[in-house]
Amino acid sequence: MSLSEQQPCVVVTGATGYFGGYFVSALAKHYRVIALARSADKLAALKAQNSEAAQINIDTQVCDLSDLQASRDLMRQLMQTNNIIGLVNNAFPLGKATGFNTPEGALNSINTDMVSQAFCAGALAPLVLIQEFGNALMQRGAAGKIVNISSMYASVSPDPALYEGKTTFNPVSYGMTKAALEYLTKYVASFWGAKGIRCNAIAPGPFPNTEFESENATRDEPFLARLKAKNCNHQVGHPSQLIGALTLLLSDDAEFINGEIIRVDGGWTVR
């Protein structure tokens, strides 16, 4: 069976994170999904959580995006053996290693290792995966869709008032990396659009993880109330509210959407 005869496939990075789990479950209804994450145990749990029908459409691969050469090699191998038509760059290490919620991550003290780790997983790894994805498709004369998961903090800075009296905060490494990812989105669209490769980004607003334990999870009700009060909708988002934009950008209905940053933020960035 040739690659073009296989079921269309989408690669999702950061598949076991707060967004990633919802992305994989939703996309598995329409595509075969290759879920990438660092933990084999979490990938196995992700597969087990999905319905029996969805499990048929979910494959998993352990991948540490901080190892750029290994990530490149894996993506090249996947492109050679699967009919991959979509790539979702969702992964980002939200933890102390990149400056989140630790005094060392504050603006006056954040070190270059934290920023480098953020850039490696959040900007350099997407570049590497995009290169392998695009080069393989263009060599075959096939079309493809890339969706990068950005953030409202690519275009606006966090409000310091949100974090007054709190030990949690969003470090500069995050917004710097997401701004780079948005530029990469536009650059890929500009240079590869005529070759059949569409590249867009989704920029979520306040989507605090309140569902499972992680380094960046929160159940701080006063903090959540501050987030809601600052937003036009007076709400915070849930990952299920990103699925519409994601499925649209991966579909043929978005054929004339290229290089766009779709903000799903409840109006956070309009004022």
C-alpha cells in the first residue's frame, strides 16, 4: 500500500499535556493520530483513556523534544512510513526548568538555561519538525497543514497585578518563545504556501489547568477569579474550546487560511 492510500495521519506533540490529551481524542475521530510525548507511561494512559474506537486511530511515540537530532530523526522516519498530512506543534515544558512558578524565573534573575530550554522545545523543535514534514511532502508533491499552538502572551505581556501576593507567575521565557513561534508560522506560510503547505497558529488565552496535577496546575480560586475578571467573557477557557479552531485549520475548509494567528482568548487581547 502506498503512503497516499493509507489513512491520513496527524502528528501531535505534547500529547499528554493539558491541551494535548483533548487534541488527540478529538482528532482521532477523523484521522489516525501519532501522539508524541516524553513519558511512555503517560502515553499508555492517554491511549487507555480513549474509547475503543479511538484507540485504533492512536499510535504513540516517546520523544523528548529537547533532543533536536533525535526529534528530527523520528519525524523523518514517521514521514517515510505514514501518510502524514498534518502536524500540531503543541509541546511546551511548563515547569521550573523554563522559569515557571519559581523565584529564579523572575525577570531580574531568570537564567539563560531556562530561556534556552524554553526556546529549544517551544521554537527550535517545531522548526526541526516542520522542516522534515514540509520537505517530505514537497518531495512527494503532496499538500500539508501545520498548526502551531501559541499564546496570548506572544502579543501581550502578563499583567503583574494578576500575580500580586502569589508565588505563581508566567516567566518572560514563555512569551519570548511563543512570539518566535508566531513569526515562524508566518515565515513558513510565506515561503511554502505556494508549495501546498499551509501553516497557521492558535493563540489561546487564559486556559489554567484545573483538572490534573502538573507543575503548572492551579486550583487557586482567588487567582482564577482575577483571570476571569480581566477577560471580556469573565471566564477562563477549557481545552475543548480550542478543538473547533484546530479541526478547522487541519481541514480542507481552511484551504484559503494561511499564516494566520487565530486568537481563542475570550477577548483578552482586544483591550
